[in-house]
Amino acid sequence: MYEIRPIITLDAPTKLPNCMYKLKNIHADLDNVLEEKSLPPGTKKVGTFKQVEQFLKNIENREMAALEDRQEKLLSQLEELKKIMESIKSNLNKSSNTPNSCNKTAKISSAAKVNNIPDIVINVNPRYPPYFLLFLQRLLKNEISLNITCHLHSSVSEISGKSEAFISNLEKFPTNGVPSMNIRLIWKNIGPNAELSVSRFPVQGEANILRFLARTLDAYLGYEKNPNVAKIDYLLDLSYKLSNTNSKSSRSGILQCLSKHVLPNFKWLGGQNKITIADIAVYDSLVNFANKNEISGDLNKWFNNCEGYIKS
Amino acid sequence: MSGGDEKPESKKAAKKEQKKAEKAAKKAEHRGGDEKSVVQEEDDVSVGKYGILPLIKSEHKLNRQYYYVGELKKEYAEKVVWVRARFQTARARGKQCFIVLRQREFTVQLLVNVSETISKAMVKFASNISKESIVDVEAKVVKVASEVAGCTQSDVELVASQLWVVSSSDPQLPLQIEDASRPEKPEDTEGLNIRVKQDTRLDNRILDLRTATNQAIFKLEAGVCRLFREGLTRKGFTEIHTPKIIPAASEGGANVFTVSYFKGSAYLAQSPQLYKQMAIAGDFDKVFTVGAVFRAEDSNTHRHLTEFVGLDMEMAFFHHYHEVVAEIGQLFIYIFKGLRDQFKFEIDTVCQQYPVEPFTFLDPPLILHYNEGRRMLAEVGVEVGPEEDLSTPAEKLLGKLVKAKYDTDFYILDKYPLAVRPFYTMPDPTDKIS
């Protein structure tokens, strides 16, 4: 056939402004037509010609072209799928052949472990601030920093001064470079017990929240390997009971029980040299549910230890 | 009643007599003429205390104070008040007639009781007033021993001394206000299940608008606009009004309505976008606008409307777009708090007919990253690609998941993938895909 003159000439260079950010070239898929700009004029013609051809083809047989396009796409998707399957296959073979790699995954650093912790949402009644968080911040300061964000739920219009002081205390704690864990604290109109929700059913009560955290952060808070595990559990139960009693008489009964666990020569409850989650839970319940004048004797000494701990 | 009222009253009485005669005649005709009206035979002690008022033509200026039904409370007990309201229903029981008067969303019970000053004829007249007529009532506010069920003013009732029909309505109404305001209880199959269909409602919109729910809905709508204006004005925003008939399509994508404009044609604005941006470039710094938006989208979904009222804002920021996100978040919280604290009555009214759980939100608002949202969806088995847009079902599901976890109906999804954002948005310099 004889050659016709190109219908469109694309030799005028387009000057693009540089005051905006660059966008991906949306026409680049079509034969890289626009990229050919820098090529010598001979080859450019082909580009234009092809473009025109494409255009005519589209007009004549648009549906067919669409179908072809779709087929091409499907085929390329299939190809991709195949590649993915193959890579999975080879990965599987590798892992089954070399059991050593399993050990490697088991030895994930503590940082990676922390990354697996789900985001935690704790609902609290603004009248009963979750003091246990102040302990956790200090207890975990070298391993995990608690990234706590506070929200006010629509069921409460304002929070008490007590809780505001608590929040400023929380925020005062410095964060360092350790991996962080997200905790969202929602002040909400609920019962006196805090609720932690990870799945559909909430964990109720500070003691049980601490138990949950002890299991998820086993390396730092775990108490189940402690020889006094039963005692710690008992103390946790007592603290939960304390948060659910209304009468003064039953409260004093629990307080008596608690003071029995303050042993001489030991700084923390249940004959421990190191602070445990039992101390944290009991302190939390005492501050929120008992009067200061009800705490006396040995228990008071221990209580002051706790106060000192969260002020450190 | 003051002395100034005497003249119109005698007129009214004359008119009333005439009407009564007409009515009696009509009744006689209706019943085949075999029964004589009792009313005329008796000596009526209440003449001049009831009847149909002549058409108001602004002839007289009556110095009469009307009270709103909504303000009638225990504190007004023993006071004689004038009320102008709609005659909602009447229940006649021998010598008594219980009437419910309605003004906007408020209702009060009116008692017309045969006594020395109230004749049997007046009670009969009261019970025969057609529903939805406008009536003028002079009555004494009386405390009630037990709450009046079905009225918003439940601690008082009115005891009538005068009853005048200002404007009588058609006795045959296309829909009953009671039916149109019946609560929707899908689980209740035994109860009365009379519904007014949507087309009937829309064909008779003025009647439909009289239901307490619709009154409340319009109040809420107005409240949202007021709170939007208030919240932004407080933050130093300027309200602007933008052209609605424009020479060219303003924002690409959405289709435009063409209207003829003298010799040529013009378009209805699909967005105030360009004008807001002009205002920003013109150093307004922070602007907002409330106005009609038109989009020629021929699709029948909840998310496409050809005409709606857009609440739009635009602001310049210093360094990070999060400044804008925070501002918008605070604005929403301001609106939600305003609705919660100032519109409890209206929300409860709507809830009575269409039961719904209370709206919940967090302050400051919950901001989730797109990837967090994807992770939450993946946990329940819905995979969304990192550069993929959320489908409507996925979006709804995510809303449910967020509600279950954080108990909030409002949250902000940040870091939406670049691929599904409008082309003119700035890419994240640290993340290729968002």
C-alpha cells in the first residue's frame, strides 16, 4: 500500500509544569505512544498509525475488542495466579525439607512478638479510673511502651476531676524507643468494672483484664510459672470481689484477708520480692472501692509501697 | 372574655344559629327527615360560647393572648387560657367529650363536660367537629390525678369554656394522622397493622407533615444545619454562597443537568468545589457553604440523589492534611453533641415511631488507618487488596465491626489508597500506595 501522511503530528514537545507533583502516565499502556516522543520521526509515525488503527478498530468492532481485552486480562491474571501458586509450592517444599527454619520462626524477637498483640480497647467508668495502667506503664517500660489514647464515649458528657488527674498522670510517662502497644481507653457509662474487648465478649473487671494481659504478654507479666500461682490467683479473685461489694462489713472482711497476705520481710503481697499483677489489681480495687481510713497496719505499709511505685 | 369581644361574638352567635339551622336541615335530609333535631328544642345555655367563626379577614385586632400547647404544664394549673390548635380526635361519652388538641408535635387533652354553663348541644357540637379542623378554645388548665396517656402534655388537661371552629376541614381525609404516626413494630403481628403507604403520604404531604415524627425530623434537619454553621463560624470560618447556575461543568465525573439560559444553555452546579477553592485562593482561609447540589445521576440507590443539600467546607492548612481531618472530626463531634444535648425530645419522638438504637460516638473521634480497617475485615474473612476500594457491603461490615469493638457509629478512615482517591490528591511521600 502507499504510505499516507500522518493525520496527527506529535512533534511539538509538551512542556509540563513542575509546580505540581508528577502523575503516572495513564496512556502509557497503549503501546507507550507518548514515550516515543523522543524517538526519531520515522518511528513516531508507526506509533500514530497504530493509534489510528486502534481507534478505527475500536469504532468498527468495539465489542470484539472489549472481549479480546478481557480475555487478555484474564489470561494474564491466570498467569499471575500460577506464579503465586508456584511460589507457595516451593515455599512449602522448603519448609518441610528444612525443619531448621521452624526453629528460626520460633525465635522471633520480642519486638515481633509485641507486634502480634491485638489492639486493645478498654471501656471504663469515669468514676473508677483504671489505675492498673499506671503500673503497667512502669512495669513494661523497658520492653513495651503503652500507646494509650483516650476517648470520651457519647454516653458520658464529662469526666470527673479524678479521672482527669489520672489521664495527665498517664500522659506524663515518657515514651522511649521500645515497641509500642496500642490501647484505646474509652470513658463510657458502664458498671464500676472496667471492660476489655478484643473479641465479641468483653473481659470484665480489672483483675481479669490483668489476667488476660499476663497471658498475652507472658514473657513480662506471666505469673503461671511462679510457685505461688494459686495465691496470686486468689488475690486477684479477692480484688475482683472487692470491686463488687457494697457493704462496709463484707469489705472489711476482704481487707482482713488481704492484710494476712502482707508478709514481713517481703515488699509485695503473697510473699513476693517483685511486684506481681496481684499487687496491681488489689491496689486498683482499694483506691476505687475502699475508703482510705479502712486501710490500716501492714496493709497500709504495702499500700504506700504501691503509691511509691507509681510515683517513681 | 374582655368587653371588646362582645361585638364579634354577637355576630358569631348569629352565624352560629344560622349554621346550626343548616346543619339540622342537613341532618334531617341525611336521616331521611324522620327525626327532628333535639338541639333546637332545648334552651341552650351555651349560646355564644361555641360555633363556627366567620372567615378571618383581618377586621378586628383582638387583644387576646394565645398559649402554645407545648408550654401547658402543671405550673399553669387553674389558669384560663386561649389555645389555637388542630382538632385531632374526639371521643364522646354521654355528657362528656374528650378531645385531643394538637399543635405541632405537642398534644393536650380537652374536656367538654355538660355543666351549668356548658349545654348538651355544645358537647354534641364538639364531638361532631371534623378531624384536623383548626379550633380556638378557651379553657381552664387542670392538673390530672393520673397521667393522660397518649398526649405529650400528660400532667394537665384543659376544661373547655368556649369552643370555636376557625377553619373546618374536610370530614373525609385521605389519610389519618394517627395511622401515619403508628409505630413500626415488625415483630408485632397481632396488633393493629394499619399503614399509610409512601405514595399516599407523598400525595398528601401536608397531612403527612403534621405527624409528630415529621415535625421532629424537620427540626433535626434544621438543627444539623444550625450546628454545622455554629461549629464552623466559631472556628473562624466564613459562610459563602456560591452560584448554582454555572456556564460549565464544575467537577468532572458527576453528570450535569443542562438548563436553557436565554439563547444558550447553562448547567446546574454539581458541587461548590471550584468556588470554595476560589475563596481559599482569594485569602478567605476557611470557608463553608450550605446549599443545593444537583447531580444528573440516573441511578436508584441510597447513595445517589439528583438533588440534595450539601454541607461543604474548605480550608487552607499549614503543614499536614491531618489539620483538616482533625477540624472535620471536631465539627462532627460538635454536631453530634449538639443533637444529643439539645434535640433529645425530637430524637425520642422519631424513635417512638421508628425504633432505633441511640447514636454513639467517641470524642476525640476514632481515626483508623485503611490498613487497620483491612485487617479487621480480614479477621472475619473479607479480603480487601491494599489498593482496592471498599465495596458497599465491605464498608457496611467494617462499620459493624468498628461498632462492636469500639462502640462508635462514627469513625474516620485515614490513608485511603491513592489508586482509588481522586487524581488531584497529594500522594503520601512515605507510602507509595496511599
